Amino acid sequence: MSATRTLSVALGARSYPIHIGAGLLSEPTLWQPLLRGRHVLVVSDANVAPHYLTRVRAGLEDCRHDCLILPPGEQEKTLQRFGEVMQALATLGASRDATIIALGGGVIGDLAGFAAACWMRGIRFVQMPTTLLAMVDSSVGGKTAVDLPQGKNLVGAFHQPAGVIADIDTLATLPAREVRAGLAEVVKYGALGDAEFFAWLEAHADALLACHPPTITEAIARSCAHKAAIVARDETEQGERALLNLGHTFGHAIETEQGYGGLLHGEAVAVGMVLAAQLSARLGLAPAADTGRLSNLLQRLELPTAIPSGLDPPRLLERMRLDKKSVSGAIKLILWRGVGAAFIAPDVAERAILDTLGAV
């Protein structure tokens, strides 16, 4: 068993640990201290639960607990499923010192976290991410939400977890496509603010794609360290934290236009990062060579780098206008000056965006 790596998200009295390592779900002494009270609801999905639910329940023998198993997929991150979590809490008789455990990927983490934010105006929850994308991104930082047909994550709240338990053993049962989607978010951290990490990813792309345990653990730890530091400085995205949205406004528009049934989130972010780099070059803000470097790395990781066929640029632009990161109708994007140098562009000309969306 590899040594456990532990980081911290420093938020004063609300600080919490991120534990990264192998076999952690089977080590309840590590995560039991994160629970509160005697009521626990485990929320998972039908893909994850058969593999890992028994391990978690073994550590809950002294608690009054129940499990809610939801269908998998982004299309399930809805107000209806949120309502089912609330009903499960009510059936359990969950009090204000109850805890929700989110056992799954980003959809489960977002949905269960939002339920925790709302039940009795806020209860504790623990993230147990089982996908690479959730380990490096959505489980850290306290963003919780559900989607609407009009856009992703439009209904949500900031609600920090009590801790994150990232058991890398769960990646063994993750489809290869899901691993690749998670690697897109890993690349994002290098692209937005760490050129040295980006170069490390280029040097270790083959090992990352093979999910080599020491390499993937290092990538998770470095990604989480980047995000934890940014969240500690800007918890509710008043400034710097917006940099973490590199590629996301483009990516969310693609996901929404496809009805959450096309590209996976990480795949859409990969395309979105390339579009942001292309737009930056188009505006004379960054060298085109860095766009090529980003595209090459993403392609080595077997990720898409172009908008899927059949999507209409004006429709994508319309989706981008509704993105929650836009302000007063102006489209706010994260652009870059090159690898490791992202910045906030608060009011990008729509003509330039449309030209980028329509470029062949």
C-alpha cells in the first residue's frame, strides 16, 4: 500500500483535510473522525455502489445510516434527484448533526453537497470521490450545484466538505474514457498557472494515461495543492478562483447544447481550453505556438481538441451568455498569455468568440 498523502484546505475554523492514497475507503479510522452525530446518509450511483458501498458501510456500523443509490450520469444532476436526496434525509430522520457521504464522481459530489448545504440550512458532508476528475477538481473547494436544461450548475451553493478521501484504488474500476476526462482537469492546473507542472505532465503523459499509481498520485496531489491554495485565498470566487474556470465557459456550452449526453465534462473542458487558447492567439494576447503545445498534450492524453460536429456556433454563443460566470450580460472568459499564465477577461467581444467557435 502506498503512503497516504495529506493536504489541507486552509479556511480557518472550516479547514479540512484531503487524504490521497490506496485503500483509504477500507480505513474507517481515517475518515470516521469527519462524521458528526449518529445519522449518516451515503449517496452513490449504480455504477459505483456495487464496487465500494460495502467498504464504506463497514465503517458505519455504529451509526444509524441509510444509502441512496441514484442512476449515473450528468443528466441525473437535477432538481428532481436533489429532491430524492432530501426525502431520503427526511426518512432517515436526519438531525442537524447528520452527515452525508458523497461516494462517487463529480455528479454525486455536487448533488449530495448541495443537499447538505440545504438540509436544515446546512449539515456536514464528506467527499469520497471515485473518479479522477472529482479527485482533482469537484471534490475540493465547496462548489455544489445541480443543472437546469438551460445550463450547468445554475442552482447551487458554496458549502465546504468536512474532508476529502481520495482512494486511488477506485480508479482501477473507472472506464479509460473517464480517466482521460479527469486528466483534462489535471492539465488545466498547469495551463492556468504552473508552467513547470505543465512540462512535468508533458514528460509523464504516457504514465498518466496508463494510470501508473505513483505518477497518478503525484498528479492528484499537485492538482489538489493548486486548487486548495486558490480556494484558501478566494473561497467564493470573487477574483482569483475564477481562473479555475479555464475552458469551462466554452465547455459548459458544449455540454448543455448536447443535452448532457455527448462529451463528458472533462472532454468538454479539454475542447474549451483549446478554444480559449485559440481566442487568446486570435486577439494577439498569446503565442499560437502555446496553443499547439496544449493541443498536442491533450491529444497525447487521447482527449478531444475540437468542437463536435453538428453544433451551431451562434447557439453555443447563446449558451455562453447564460453561463453563471457571465456578469450583466457580458461574457467573462479565462484567457491566457501562454502556458502557465491565465487571466480573467471580463468582457470579451462576441464577434471574436463567434469567429473562434466557427473556425474550422
